[in-house]
Amino acid sequence: MDKFCKDTLEQANKLIFVRHYGKAEDLLTQLRHSESGKAELLIYLRAAELAVKLGRIDQLHKHLLHDLQGRKEIYPLDVALALVEQQGELVAPPESVTRFQDLLRQYGPNAACYYGIGFALEHQGNYERALYNYQQAIAIDQD
């Protein structure tokens, strides 16, 4: 992640911590639309978490679906879409696991996909497998 994205994401996280959600949402939206931020899945995950908190997950979901239309190269937006659908509980955990496994087969090892699998398994009560997948995510990307 480049310095601009890292610094802006850190600022958004601080704003979320002090409950300035609107300002944080603005920063995350700017990041998602910036050239360097488009490829950063951590930004999409944080945006999804905030959208859930604000009751705006459907809006974020619609934006991602729109962004995917007509694109030849859909990675990482398809992974971001899977994260948004998972965080917004738009898909059930078993379906989410299957989707992330498919994305891993399609794109190869990816921290966001392992995180998504771990998150779904944790919600199913399968803590041992969840921990393993979280460890896989960290091994790929410590952020």
C-alpha cells in the first residue's frame, strides 16, 4: 500500500474511533476512487465495516456492482464485492466460504480471501479452521 493510501486509511480509522463516521466515509470513498486505492482490498473491507455500521451496505454493494459492469479486468473488485456481501450479511457464511475459495482458485493466494474464509468459519463456530485461515491471511499480508 502506498504512503497516501496508508496515511489516509489511518486517518479514516482515527475518525471512526472518535465516531466521526461521515468524515471517515468520505475519506474511504476518496480512497476507493483514487488510482492507488482501487487495488487495496483493506480499504474496501474497512468501507464495508463502516457501511454496515451506518446502515449503508446496500449503497456500497450497488456502487461495486456498477463499478464491475463492463470491466475486462475485474480483480480486485470481485474480491471486494465478496467482502461487502459477507460483511453486510447479504450471503450466508457457507456460501461466502465457497465464494472465497473460488476466488482463491481464480487468483491464487490472497490475504483478503483467507480473511473472508476465516471470518465466515468463525461465524459458524469453527474456530480452529478460522484461526488457520486468519494465519494464512497474515502470512501473505500483515496489514
